[in-house]
Amino acid sequence: MSVALLIFLAALLPFVAAVSAKFGGDGFTNHEPRGWLAKQSGWRGRANAAQTNTFEALPLFYAALLYAHFSRVEPELIHWYGVAWLVFRLAYIVAYIKDKASLRSLLWAISFAINGLLLFSVKAI
């Protein structure tokens, strides 16, 4: 899987959470989606929070991914770390929506650590 594809798939994750929050919601209007989302509670509110957190997680992942790529880390290693990050972040969204707080925190920590693995897998040049 290319770095470009990993970047694109990661960019889709916040929308998974957003669509989850909005789908079938009473009174949802696309004219003012943020106002509607701000009033949500329960699983819809958590889905919105997962969306926000996922947007916040993207810059570090992108930086780590690109740093590894331009530092000539083995492409296969970048691939597996990138896929693992995507899987753990998707599981994070599900855990957040389902109100599994401890699991959510663990998944967040693992995906954060994957960024470190990407950053520190750099070969000495």
C-alpha cells in the first residue's frame, strides 16, 4: 500500500465517525450540521467526539508517515505500521461510539505509539 493511499484512507476516518453521528438523527439538517452535532449526547455525541479526536490525530500520523518515507525506512515496514494505525484508529472510533472508555484509551495509546515507531524506525544515513 502506498503512502498516498495510507494518507487518503486516514483522511476518511473522521468521516466514518461523522456519518455515524448524523445517520438517521432526528432533526439533522445539513444546513447547520455543527450546531446539530453540538447538541447531541449519548452515542451520537461520542461519535462526534471521535470525529474531532480523529482529525486531531491526523497531523502527527501524516508527519510520522512522511518522515519515515523520506528517511528511507523500508516501504514494507511503513506499510504495516500505516495499516496497523488505520486498524487501531478505526477500532478506536468503534470503542468510542460504544462507550468502551478503557478500551478506547488503550487503542488511542497504541495508535499514538505507532507514530513513534514510524518516527524512530529511521535508518542512520
